[in-house]
Amino acid sequence: MKFGIIGFGRFGKLWSNALLPYGEVLIYDKQNILNDEMNKFQVATLEKIVKVDILFLMVPISEFENCCHAIKDLIDKNTLVVDCCSVKVHTASVMKRVFQEGQATLPTHPLFGPDSVKRQGLKGQKMVICENKNMNQNEIQFKHILHQMGLKLLITTASEHDKQMAHSQSLVHFIGRGLKALNLHHQELATPDFEALININHMVVHDTWQLFLDMHRYNPYAKSIREKFIDQLSLLDDEINVEKEKINAND
């Protein structure tokens, strides 16, 4: 098969290498691509990269719609366009609105990245695939490849995906970014729970600030979860202060 990848960032590089055993990989990015990376992958123009069997869009969420508009008049109807963003309601809506009727599309979300694959390998990692009633041959072949990679496929809807990711991703990144501001570090006097906090911070700081903003701006459920968390922290702080006042009053 012939694969195309638009967006050669950290995950684009990981996914390009994962696909190499299964066919030819073409890459495109607005930024310059290093010479050593050209030895493994074919650098293509935007006009050429859409002439593949499966095209992966690995651009920032905030750039997703612009990317779809850029290729909508170039792409073949049978080319499977795979969205790999970490929000799904927004991207599924964009593809339906921008692409011509009948364009083969598949919203997905790999629940792993370069850091987790480096620690644990690719086999056994999870990948979300949103329900698609009109599968073409390229999608069937793509799912077969995912099984060969050893990935665990989770089938759901775009809305259910975003609801769950508002907790498991948006909230975790929000906490992790907040912990970074405290400048926490490993210390001798530490409980396992404290080490877990540091690990949360370390897990998210390698991701870009743009990704952090986008997962909160474009996930329709992220804001309410974030606000509930902030409210609960304020309530806890209030309860501590009330208890302190009670103790002081009894002294």
C-alpha cells in the first residue's frame, strides 16, 4: 500500500516508522524535513501526497480545517483520509462539511505517543476508531494492518470519545501543566503519591503548548470538567480554612 502523512512532527515521525513495513510512506510538512529523514521516506508535494491509498492528517487541531480545505479539491474519492487528532466531534464535523460527499474518511485517535512507545513499545497500545458504517477496501486493509501492529482497537462514537477524553486527557494535562508551575522535583522525603504527581507532570510537558490549548478549545466537554475541578479545589480550601478557624476558636 501507499501511505501519505501530512504533518511530520513527533507523532508523524513515529507513525511513519510504524507504517514502513507495510508499504511506501510519503511525507509532507510545511517545515523543512531533515536530510537523514529523507533516506527512509519520500518527501512529496501536497499535490502528490494526496494520491495515496491512505492519507493521515497529523496536523495540530487548530490547523485541521485549513488542512482539509487545502486538499479537498486534490484528493481522490477512494483515498481513505484518517484523522488522528485527540478530539473527534470537531474533526468529524469538519471532514463531513469540507470534503465532497462520499469521500472516504475515518476519525481515529491513537492513545499513545513517542514517549509511551519508547517506554512500552507499540504492541498492546490502544487506538480509538469512530464508528463508520460505509467502510471501503482501504479501511478494511488499514484495520488489518493495525491488528498486525498489535494495537488494541476501541470502537466508539465521536461524542463518547470526547466525553471520556475530557477526563482522561484534558484534565490530566491540565493538572500536569499546573504542577509544572510549582517546580516539583524528586526528593528524599517523598511518598509514592508524591512521585505519582511528578510523573504526571513529566508525562505532559513534552507535548506542545498548542496541543494543550487545542484539546481544551476544541473538546466540547473539557471546559465543564476543568471548571468542576477548579471549583472542588476551592471548596476543599474553604473547608480547610473553616476547620482551622474552629480549632483556633477552641484554643
